[in-house]
Amino acid sequence: MNAPSPAPNDYSAYPDAQGRFGDYGGRYVPETLMPLVHELDAAYRAAKADPAFQAELSSFLTHYVGRPSPLYFAERLTQHYGGAKIYLKREELNHTGSHKINNCMGQILLARRMGKTRIIAETGAGQHGVASATVCARFGLPCVVYMGAVDVERQKPNVFRMNLLGAQVEAVTSGSATLKDAMNEALRDWVTNVHDTYYMIGTAAGMHPYPEMVRDFQSVIGQEVREQMMAAEGRLPDAVVACVGGGSNAIGIFHPFLNDEGVRLYGVEAAGEGMDSGRHAAAINGGRPGVLHGNMTYLLQDPEGQITEAHSISAGLDYPGIGPEHSWLHDVGRATYLTATDQDSLEAFTLLAQLEGILPAIESAHALARLPEVVKDVGKDGIVVLNLSGRGDKDVATVAAHLGRTI
Amino acid sequence: MTKTRIDARFAALKAEGRAAFVAYVMAGDPDYATGLEILKGLPGAGADLIEVGFPFSDPMAEGPPIQRAALRALNKGMTLSKTLQMIAAFRQVDQTTPIVLMGYANPLINRGFETFARDAAAAGADGLIVVDIPPEEADPLADALDAEQLSLLLLSTPTSDDARLKIILKRTSGFAYYVSVAGVTGVKEADAATVAPHVERVRAAGGLPVCVGFGIKTPERAAAVARVADGVVVGSALVDEVAEALAVNESVTARVLSKVNSLAKAVRSARVESLTV
Ligand SMILES: Cc1ncc(COP(=O)(O)O)c(C=O)c1O
């Protein structure tokens, strides 16, 4: 890789027309897909500029998704850490139980606009799969969800939910049979069904324009936080924290704050069994730049450039890459990327359940696990906002197993 | 002057009035020693050009046969360095058969394009196909290969319109590779009648010989495509022979080379037959 790009004055002006955030991003796809990627880019730009599209999206976000999601002052959690005020952005209260629906709603409206008649998606935890299946049901489009066979096993309730919603779930057995392999298989489907199929990517990664488009659809989170925080405290927060798998919930809450340099941004990657164990899913903290799934970004890879398997208790974070904008924000120093282990996250999961009566998704629990450091960083009078990206009902079996209990 | 190896081969084939048979094998499948033995045997079995796949963990445009071949090779410790080493060993016994490497971007990025180009040229490779580097991302790689007189072969596909073909062929040398089906390798079957007008489009856009690959499995199909194109590439059907041989405990080399032989025969006689029928 080249040296990190110089810090620009306008962090929100990226990507460029080539889909680059500094050295990261781009469109590394087979030629067969390239015309489709251009078509999508043009269609997205037209939709973005069309007030009718924005109005339609906004209406569905209000009446179907249930936006705005609350910004909740977590009083007991704040007391527990004894420092900065902690607010939770309640994305887990959205329809289908996570932030994933924000993006799916945007993309399904775009797919309809483009005249596509078949939707494909990849999923890890099943949250994006459920959100995809949901919007496909709502608009009457057939939906095929690729899911690693390992994830099908550990997220059974979500597989059943997708089936109930009428989606076809394809268990992927190739490679490590997790999220990256599901994405490979979805790309193979797309390359084969170029005429009618829309690929609904679930995170702010993949080839341009997906990282930008998914970020834009998820930025509603950060925009609401700005307004809600001004209403609640009359000022912006000192820090924003989010877990990072591919990075969509994190970039969604970060992006509207990129140019407010007083707002510290913390992404939390999954450290699995520990960074030293080698069994983790922390692309920035434990990887190197490379190309996978259409973009240049930090990746877990061996010395020969083969992608290595990610490991995390959380299926939604179990991915060897990260969205390209995060790679760039890391290099230019605008955001800080921490890690949380499986064990840290389990403890944070139970803590939130017991102090606030909220079961967080095990993904979101990774962000919760780093609150002690973040609270300390911003000081006693500080304000921290944490993106509670999803609810934990889907994870109770996993948590029980790790606690050595049977349910 | 490695580029001339590809040019010389196509000039010779043109003089013979027949299409090229291009054999794709995965380097180190099922292991280094057998892979090298197969490689050395390919020209004798009738391969006019050789594509050598270097394995990648996440081959997004590959169907099950080549996915499995890559896994077999990786599980036996195959790497990009060893792939180049294998080509160097091949060059000790064959200085004329062109070799085109084929794979994915990340192992190349990991090594650095300049270093790779130098090492590949030193090993005796002639060209490179990278499935996930479209023309939009190709410049840094193309520059590095140019510096070593190696050919970059950007793929043309059924979704590439004439404007894109121009861009693709501007940075392509050696021969043009037309991917005959929208899909992954080894699944859909190519149809010669459908392919023919596209071959003409690609030939017109670049003036290079056009080889067709991605959906050709049988001698009949290979012969049909050989009548409309300058070369026929077969990959999945060959790596399937590796899998088959392993499953029934037969000699892998013998099985692969015998398949190459039947495909090459079909390609060699295709135009002669078409003249007589
Ligand atoms: C609740 C929840 N949070 C976070 C993630 C991670 O994805 P991202 O990093 O794109 O937000 C997932 C993915 O499945 C999820 O379900």
C-alpha cells in the first residue's frame, strides 16, 4: 500500500467518482458485473437527487420501520460507570430488530425503480437476511438469501423467520461456511443472473457504489442523533461508539459527525478469543490492506494473500474485511478502532440486560464492552452515544451455551 | 521478449489454418509434483497454450470444479511463489508454449505488482488474467506488466458493449479472451452460434486473436467453438478429471492428459471437418 492519504478538510466528501476513500474502495469485480455496477451507480445517483424517491423512503422509514428510533439516556448504565453520560441510540427498536432495515428499505425502493424483479442478499447473523426478506415480502419480490452453513446452525430462529417471510435461504458450505462465503455465493448468483437480479448488500462494503449507498441509507441514524442530542443536551456528544462488522451501523452513526472533529468516533471490532489467539475478526487491528469482494480495504489474510477465516461469537461480525471508509478513517486518524473479545461482549450483554432491561444483539454488545475506556476518555462531564444496533433475542441460545446453561 | 511467444504461436496456428487449444490447469492440483508433471505433459497432449491458475481462497467467479481445485492446491501448500517456480521448471523443458497466469487480485497485490511482474517474467510466464481487475482498476497492473513485456489479458464478456470492448482491448495484448457465458466457470454451457457474433465484435474491437472460454466441456462443443473462434479454452472439465482420478485412485496425470488429447484432437480437426461436411 501507499502511504496513508493526507487528512482532507472535508471528511464527508468521499468517495470520489472512482469510489475511492483515499487508497480504499474501488470496483474490483469481474467484467461481467462491471456494466451492472455502472448501471446501479447511475440509478442510485438519480434516485438520491430525486425528491420523490427521498419522500417515499422517508415515509416508509416513518410508518413501516418506526423511525425515528429513540435516543435514550441510560441512567443506570451511566451510574454504573460513574462518569460521562451514556445515551443509547435504540436501533434495536426498529421493525425486524436492527439497523439493517434502514438500508434494505432504501435498496428495495431503488431496485423497484430499476425494474429489477429478483432480489438476492447475503447474511451473517441473519439480521440483514430477515430485513431483506421483510422488504421483499412487503413489495412482493422473490428473495434468495445466501447464508453460511455455520451461521444457519447458530442463528436458527432467523432462518425460520426468513422462511416465514417467504424467502429462500441457501446454506453455503464452501470455504469457512460463514459470511464471506455467503457473499462469494451471492456474487456468483449475480454474475449468473445479470438481467433481472438486484444484489442487496447488507453492509457498507463491497464494490462502489455500495459502501457509499449503504452509508447514505444508514446515515439517518447519525442525523437523528444530532437532532435528538441538540434537543436533549443542547450540544453534540463528545464520543460516538459502534460495533463494526462490515461497518454499516458504525458509518451510519459516524458519518453526520465526520466534520465535527470535537466528536470522537470509536469503532469496536470483534477480538473473538483474543487478538493474541489469532482467532478474531478484527480487520483493522489484525489485518492488512488487500482486495476482497470488490473493494480495497483492511483484510485478515495470510502472508501469501489468502483470506483467513474470521472468528467471533457474533455471526454479524464474523467477517475478515471491513468497509473501505473505515479503513480510510483509520489511516487518517479520524476514527479509533478498538476491539472486544467474545468474553467481554458476553459480560456486557448481561450487564445491559440487568441494568437497563435491554437485551442487546451480541454484535452491539461488542461496542458496550468498550464503554469503560470511552467514558474515561471523554471525562466526567462528557456525553457518549452508543449505537445499539440490534436486539439480542436472536442470541439467547448462543449466550446460554457460553454460560453453560441449557434452555 | 516473452510477448512474442504468444504472437509466434498464433501466427503459426494461423498458417496451419486452425484454432488454438488452450488448456487451463490449477497450479499444484492435486500437489506440486503431479501438477508439474501435468504441466510438462500438456504440449505433448495437444495444448497449444497453457493457462495456469494460481489458487485463491475466495474465487468469486469460479464454479464448484475450480473452487475445489483451488482448495486442493491450497491444502497442499500451493502459493504464488511456487506457481512461478513451477513455470520456471516447465521452461527448462519447453521454451515455446505460451503460459498465461490466471487468478485473483489479492495474491498479486500482496506481492506488489512490480515485484510480481519481474518474478513472473523471470520464471518464463507470458501473460496474466486477473478475474477481479476490470479495466477501471487495471492501470497500475498494466503498467507493471508492460515494463516486463508481459501481456495483460482483460476479459470480454456477454455484458461488455462495444464501448467497453474498446476500453478492454486497449490494455489487452497477446490475445483477447471472450467469456462466453454470463456466469461462473464450469456451470452454463457455451453455444457456438450465440458466441460467434460476439467473437466478431471482440475481433473487430481489438484486432487480436479471440479465444473463447468458460462453458466448454466436451470435444463436440470445443470443435464447434473452434470453427468460429481463434482459440478454445477448457478448464473446469480438466480439473474435474483431477477430482475423478483421485476419487477412483487412478493416475491423475494420465487422466488429465488423455482428456486434453481428446479435446485438442477435436479442435485440430474442427475446421478440416467443417470443410468436408
Ligand atoms: C445487530 C447487528 N449489529 C451489527 C452488525 C454488523 O454489521 P455492520 O458492521 O454492517 O453494522 C450486524 C450484522 O449482522 C447486526 O445484526
